Amino acid sequence: MSMSEPARIRILCVDDHPLLREGLELVLGNQADMQLVAHAANGQDGIGQFREHRPDVTLMDLRLPDMSGIDAIVAIRKEFPEARIVVLTTFEGDVEIQRALEAGARAYILKSLPPKELVEAIRQVHAGKKRIPAQIAAQLAEHMSDEGLTARETEVLRKVAEGNRNRDIGERLFISEDTVKVHIKHIMEKLGAGDRTQAVAIGLRRGIIQL
């Protein structure tokens, strides 16, 4: 590397879709100031690759085979607090976005956005800035004043999504069937849902629960 040539931004990609990884290699390979130094297909490997390569910027998917991308972000930043991580995902649920940002992600980019948006986000994050696209910011703002579900309500909603009846949910969570009904009533009120099915649909869309 000549004295005048700036150091490239070293990038780690953590994603289990080979097609996406190959696409990223092409996009990043066309950038004079970027270099894909490693990729991983699951969270544990991603954490290991980070330790080995210490990349400048990490691209992290939220859905990984062995753990959530958010847990991987938490693990990496616990060991390397300065880690600069960009979430790259197909999911735009406000609760998931919030969790990712709270875990320390510096940017949240949808896979459906044009490659130039991703490239710009990488440069911004490398420069120490954050990047949240307008549609993501709007998604967050829409539910900013909503009352969140409690941990128990989230658990109940997850059990509903898995197809369990109230009695089964009660048995699994060691609570009475009446208590389950009260939780479901509160869940529907907080989510603005007309019935259980709609509550599950909203919960999935907003990233409150995952199947």
C-alpha cells in the first residue's frame, strides 16, 4: 500500500445466506475504500471471527441459526465496547429495531434498500456516526408512546402464537387459566388487537415475538 493510499474499512459479515454474502462481496469489492475480511454463517462463529480479525465495521443479520443477532451484538460489545455494528436485516419491527439499538448497533439497514445506502451507512458508522433510514425512524416514532408488553405478557403471546389454548398456557407457565385470560386481555389492549389472531400478527410484525 502506497503512502497516499488510505487504509480500507475492514468489514466482517455475519449472515447465514450464501447468496447475500456473495452479493455483499461484489458490492464491497467495487468500493476502493472497503475490504471484506471475513464472514460467518452463525452468531458463535461471528463472535470468533470478530475476535480474530477485529474489523472496523460488522454487518449483522438479526436471524441467525444458533442465536439472535441482537445476542451476538451484546456478546461482541461486552468484549469489545468500541465495536461498530450495522444491523442488516429483512425485519423492520419497531421492537426489534429498539432492541438492536439498545444493544449498541450503530445503524439499522434493510436488505431491500439499494446497495449505495448500505455503502454510505458503512462509511458513516466507520466515521463514528449513526444511521437510521427515514422509514425505520418513522416505524420507531409510530410506537414511541405505546405501553410495552411485560416479560410475562410477551411469554403468553408467544405461547398463543405457538397454537396453545389458555389452559395449556396456564399449565406451561404455572399460572391459572383466569390469569392467562387477564394477560391476553391486556396484550390485546396494548397492541390494539381485536382478537388473539390479530394480536399474534401484530406481535410478529413488530418483532415483539418471533416464530
